[in-house]
Amino acid sequence: MEYIIIIISAVFVNNILLSQFLGVCPFLGVSNKVSTAAGMSGAVIFVIAVSTLVTYLLQYYVLIPLGIEFMQTIAFILVIAALVQMVEIILKKISPSLYQALGIFLPLITTNCAVLGVALIVVTKEFTFGGEAHMLNLAEAMVYAIASAVGFGVAMVIFAGLREHLDLVNVPKVFKGAPIALITAGILALAFMGFAGLV
């Protein structure tokens, strides 16, 4: 039951993008087409899942035992940067068209605060289940990370679909481009707020 609560909370209630506002740069930059948004979401899901696993193990088996928790942010950033380089190399070989479509935003996953934010939330935030707060174990941390990344992807793909539709309708000239995109993002965030009482 705890895993279901974590999944619903991470995907809908506390969406990393629309509720916690982490990862807004690719949200606005790569959401012109659903295919590009889906590709970016897939890359972010992979990076968040693997980086959370590695940073969780790094935190509890290296940083804490050595008493160097103050190195947490630097260590986590180095892990994330290495993983993004790996994803970039793999995408370049497997799907050159997706690699080209993502362009500058693929290396920007390195500085995507959603990736670092999830890794830090997993090791620092206490979660409440059944009235008592506790830190997440590795299995719960992985479920939270993957669910947060899926929530990021869901928001990206929905927003990209809305932006594709907006290109086909007659939007007033004053609102074309970034203004209507920001208004749409705000309305989408309000729609996700409707899930607030779910868990």
C-alpha cells in the first residue's frame, strides 16, 4: 500500500514539475512536439532512476560512514553528469534523429534541477506513512524516483500535446508563442492541483 501511495503522490499530487517546479527549463524548451517531449521524458526517467540508485548508495555507504555528508551536493552532481554523458553516447548511437531533436537540452539534463532534486529529496526528506515519519529505504526510494520521473514525463507529454494543438488554433497575436505557453502551463498546474486531496 505504501508503494501505491508513493506512486500516486509523486505522479499526480506532488508532481515534480507542476507542483514543485523542478525541471521547468526542458518543460518549456522541449515541449513543442510530443515526440521530442516523449524522448526527453524517457531520457529523464532513465537518468533519474539510475542517479537515484547511485546517489542513495553513495549517501548511505560512503558519505555518511566517512562523515562527509557536506560533500553530498558535489558528489551527486558528479554522478548525474557522468550518467548524462552515458545517455548522450547511447542516444547518439541508437537514435541519431532523437539525439538531434533534443539538441542542447540533452546535455542540459546534467543541470536539470529535477534530477538533482529527486536525488536530494530521497536522502533528506522524511515521508509520512500511517501517521509516522521515516526516511525511505532503497526500494521506496526507487519507486519514488521512477514515479517522479514518470510524473515529469506525463506533464511534459500533456503540455507538448496542448502546444501542438495551440499551433493549429487561432490564438490572438499578442499571446502567440511564449505567452500562451506560459498560460497553458499555469492552467495545467492548476489541473494537477485537483489531485491534492488524493493521498
